[in-house]
Amino acid sequence: MSANGDEAFKVVPVRHVGQWIGMVVLALFIAMFVHTLFSKIPSGARVCHRVSGRYVCHAQFKWRFGWNVIFHYFTNGEILRGLVVTLELTALAMIAGIVLGIIVAIMRLSHNRLMSGVAWTYTWAFRGTPVYVQLLLWSFIAFLYPSFAIGIPFTHVYLFHFNSNNVFIPFTAAVVALGLNEGAYFSEIVRSGIIAVDEGQSEAAISLGMTRGQTLRLVVLPQAMRVIIPPTGNEVISMLKTTSLVVVAGVVELLGAVTNIYGETYQIMPMLLLASLWYLIVSTVLSIGQFYVERHFSRGALRTAPPTPIQRMRRDLRGIASKYRTKRGVQVGVGS
């Protein structure tokens, strides 16, 4: 009984039956996946041993996913060189795409009809055609323009000119194609981030005597970064995977190196799984970097920064430990 004569009541935790059923089903599927992941199957060959004067034969087994082949070629020189080319393509294409995307986004938001029209046409053209086709076009650009020249328009006065085949080698053509395509997509990311900033911020900056350039650089873009950063991280990871298409241009990156090896060894599935593992490893590293960059730019919008994975793990472990230290049912009285 409580002090005012009411009966004390017992707090009973809610039983989440649906969650327990879902957990059992998921645990079953995870166990089945792990089992098939590390299972062995007959290789089709038989091994015979002579025992007590007679031969005893049994089937020879191999890893279903070819783990022995994967670990044998995991740090192969050709694989690592292809990985380096993939990282170079990703970095150069993203740098070109980010710079170009910022310029195009500012042009789209310009009050000048010509500038906004040109920016819209560029975005329309490069977003509307497959990147695979663009890679092929830049690989064979010499058919359209055997040479490029920079000089006075509509005259024969050239400052310098160069042969297309000497400049647009496979690697350069791939960087140009991926960079131009990324610039079209990134311009929309930047434009959406700029539009998300309240117009009052720009009006306040202009009232303080700032120019439009200073307002954009010092007021608008820093606030827009909170909107721009998350999709930018996704674009970097997407670009990492898109570089696998440059094999059509003759660039031997990670997938190209894997293709060359399984063309000689006929170990197709293990080598494709090897490429997938390397893509997953690099994507995981990029995702971790993206998380901390987003956490940095969210400080002005959130009272407390999002917890890091280590902090979340510690909190979960403390929560699990506390359940063993406390009783599930607690007597609670109204008043004392």
C-alpha cells in the first residue's frame, strides 16, 4: 500500500513478440548464409590412396566460393596496380566533377539567361545520356576532332594545338568522361544546397555591404555544406564503382585486372568475388570518412553531435549490462 492508501502496482515490461519472431527468422537466414559461405562442394575429381594393398578412393572437395583462390590473388601485383588506377580515377574524376559542378550550379542560379541556359543544357545533355556511352564517345573523339586548337575564333590564328590521339589516351579519356558526367550530377546537388539556405541570410549579408560573391562564399555555401556533404559522399562511393566501366576504354583498373587473371586461370567466380571484396573495403573506408565529415558540419544544426560508432557500441554494451544488474519487475508506489 502507498501512503495515501492506494494499492501499489507492478510495472511489467512490454513483450515484443513480433520482434522476437523476426529475430529468430533473421538468425536462421544468417546461419544458413554463413554455412553456405564457408561450405565445400565436390570438385568432380577423386583422390585414391593405397591402404592394405588396395586402393581406396574418395571425392575431392573444394571451397564453394573459392576462398583459397581469393586469398592467393588478394595482394597480387596486378590486382594492386588495378586498385591504384581505380583510386586515381575516382579522385581525379571527383575533383573535376566537384569544381565543374559548383561552377555550373552558380551559372544555373544566375539571372543571366545565357549563362543559366548554357548550364541547363549541359546538365540536360550529360545527365540524359548513359555514362557508358560517354566513355565510348571520348575514347573515339579523334574520329570527330583529329586535333584541337586554341586561338582566335573564326580565324587561322592558333596559340597552340595538339593531336587528339596524343592527349586522349585511355586514362585521360576516362577521367574526362567521368568528370564531365559527375559535374552534371554534382551541379544539382550544389544547387539544391544553395536553395535550401534561407533567403534572409543573403538579404542580411547584402544589407551589411557584402557583394554577391562574398555572400555566396562566406554566408551561403558554408550553410549549404550541411545539405551538400551527404549526397557528395554517396557520389564518391558511386564513382568508385562506376570506374569499373572504364574497361571499355581500355583502362586496366581493378575489374580489368581481375578480368585478365580469370581469362588465364578460368577462376571466374573467385576473381569476381575478389574484386567485390576490394570494392567493399574501399567503400567502407569512404563511408567512415563521410560519417565524420557529416558529423563535423552538423555541429551548427544539432545541439549534440551524432555519436560515433564506438560511442554507440559502448552505450549498447552499458545497456545490456544494466539489464543484468536490475530486476525486470519493480515495485512502484505513488508517494512515499
